[in-house]
Amino acid sequence: MGMQLSGGCLCRFIRFTAVNPLSCHSCSCDICQKHSGCQTAVWLEFRSSDVEWTGEGGMPSLFRSSAASSRAFCARCGSSVGAMDDNPVVALLSGIFDDGASVQLSPQSHSFQDMKPEWWRKLMPDVLDE
């Protein structure tokens, strides 16, 4: 088993442990902006079977956000938790992990750079994905 990561929402009603991260990326699409309340979201992806919902609230509440994915949030405090894709992938927002400084949370790529506002580009210039 790989490194175990844990985290949860603001009120701790939704808690999880997760192992074997598949990838970490950032995204500036309009759906991620609305879901997170930020110009850019950072996601850590896992196979659904590698995420265990351990808190009193169990699995987070879901809102269908696109044809292939639902956004996850805490029904008690409203914290954004992540996204659950129709394929067996759970993407968790990096800000909900207990160890936010973990190297595991370093994005390896950035999606939808073209949707960043101009002022954000000055702070975080676009980069070419390698």
C-alpha cells in the first residue's frame, strides 16, 4: 500500500483516507472556478476503490455538474470536497487534505489555462505542459 493521505471538510463531518494517488493537476475551467470559489483548483485523483469515507457524514453530497462528473460537498458546512467522475475516479481538492504541504499535492499539469483572467496570468503565467 502507498502513502496514506487523510482530510475532510471544514466541520469534519466528511472525512476520508486515500491511498495511491494517480495524478495531481490544477484547473482553471469555469466549472472548477464556480465549485471551488477560486480562479484555479488543484486536484489529486484516486481510483474510487482507494478512497474510504471515514467521517460521520459518510460520502459527501453530490451535484451533477457535467455529463461525466458530479461535484462533491459537505451538506452540513458547504465545503467543496471534490469531484466524482462516472468512470471510477475521485478527484479531491488539495485544500481539504490534512497535510497541505505534502509533495503529493504538487500539480504536474494545468488544464484550461486559457480561462484564467488576465490579472491571474500576471501572477501565474501560462506554462506549456510537457
